[in-house]
Amino acid sequence: QVQLVESGGGVVQPGGSLRLSCAASGFTFRSYGMHWVRQAPGRGLEWVAVIWFDGSQKYYGDSMKGRFIISRDNSKNTLFLEINSLRGEDTSVYYCARGFGSSVVHDALDVWGQGTMVTVSS
Amino acid sequence: QSALTQPASVSGSLGQAITISCTGSTSDVGVNKYVSWYQQHPGSAPKLVISDVSNRPSGVSSRFSGSKSGNTASLTIAGLQTEDEADYYCTSHTRSNTLLVGGGTKVTVL
């Protein structure tokens, strides 16, 4: 079945870095744009970034530019998110999601992973 | 960019229809058809219920419908059921090629 499984979350000290992974299965990964979306505890969703099917284009949320890097490895059906200089406000569940649609950012997210929790704390 | 504006909460009785609004600007909701809606139950990932303003994905109940007028998009849930109690979020593609998210609306079934 179509599935996305995130990993790589955990407790990280402020100023540290983390690389999240999202393993895709059950569909042709290389044909889809992929997103990261985060949700702080008890808060709403916040869009992080999208990467095109071939990795040629990447777009980031306004508050995500500079510290977040989205990438993918189509040979391994895996999506990545690197987060640098972590801050307390980055504490969130991070979801990966498959995007579709004719907009530049493939804006409709029709398949979601279960999320991975990132906690930034000393 | 500010988040899209949604009411914090909407409630309705079983079987009633409710509508959730999502207000943006001429830089996002008002200029394209790329508005989506998501349902999220506590402890679960979001689920797409409407894409492209009014398209309902396969498997989503026909009780969910979407529309747009100017800078405001709307999600209507007809015949409210207990399983509809959840948080709902709208999103919109923007002119700067980002995805803007609404603040979320908690739907309560009375």
C-alpha cells in the first residue's frame, strides 16, 4: 500500500543539527513532488518546504529559509530534511507528505506519514 | 506572510450543515484555484478532504464540499456526523510559490 514513514526525530540541544528521513513505498516516488509540514505541540500546521519530483526545484516557507534544507534520493525512494541551528521553537512533529496538482508547489497533499517528533531542549 | 484566517471554532448539531471560512488575500486565495482543506483528528496525521477549491478526492464523503468567492474559500460539511469532530485546516498556493496554511478550526458536534 501507499506509505510514508518518517524517522530521525529525537531530543536535540539548541544549536544542534538533525536530519530527518521519509521512506516512501507503494507508489512511483520519482514522479511526485514531496513536502515537509510541521506541527508544534497543541498548535496548527506549518508548511516547511517542497521539492520537485526530480529535485530540480525547492521552495521554502518564509520562516524556514536558511536553516532548513530539503533533498531527496530517488534511487532510494527517500526524502530528507536537514535542520540546522535548532531552536526551541522548532520543537514539533514533522510530517512528510506527497504532493500533487498543477501548481508549482504541487499543493494538494494526499498521502501523509505518521510524523516524527523533534524536541529541542538542553 | 501571515497565515490564512480561519475561525477558531465552529459547532453544529448532528445532521446540521456547517461552513468554515478561510480568508486570504490577492496574493494567495484570491488569485488561484489552489486551495485545499484537511481534516485532522487528535493524534493523527491530516487527511486531504478537498483540493483545487472544490474537488473531493476519492473516498471522501460527499457531505464535504468546497467553494470560493474572492479572497475567501469555504468548506461546508452537510449532515454533520460525530466522526466529523476534528480540526480543519485550509491551505493556498501563493504568488511567491509557497504554501500558506490557515490557523485551523476546531469543529464540535453538539
